[in-house]
Amino acid sequence: MLEIGPDGRYLGMTNALSAKNLARVQPGMSREELLRMLGRPGSEQALRRAGEVVLTWRVRTADGANTTEMFNVHLGPDRRVRRTSRSADPERIMGG
């Protein structure tokens, strides 16, 4: 994620999807706070029966290996974080 100052000058770049930043996602955060912190998700899916919307980002695995997994954030009807989960990267499963 790029950081731009009020004067329009480049201030630096950070990895918004680092393990440290992902750990900052907490229940009760608003959707807007979440998107400011992590950026746009790779996908968004409505789970009507569960009453949730799940936003998903592809991230590096926590074990430090050069592999990826999916970081999922479950939002309730109030558009606030209920919980997070991780799942296998479908590209890895299909040999991509």
C-alpha cells in the first residue's frame, strides 16, 4: 500500500497484507476501517443463510514458506467484522 502525504508527495510503501497487519483485524471493526487497513479484497461473497458477507485476500502463509492461502473476513449484516478465517488457496489446489 502506498502512502501519500497531504502535499501529494510519496511517503513510502507498506505490505498491507503482512501477518502483523492481518493480526490487527478485530471483531467489531467496520467495513470501511477494514478496507483502509487491508485494501480492496480479491473477492466478496454473500452467504445469505449465515447472514454474512465474506471478503477474501490471497496472503502468504504464516509459516514463512513461499506459498499462499486465503484470508477471509466475515462481516455481519451491520457491515462489521464478526470473525476471520483462513482457507486453502484454490489456485494451489488446482495446481496453479
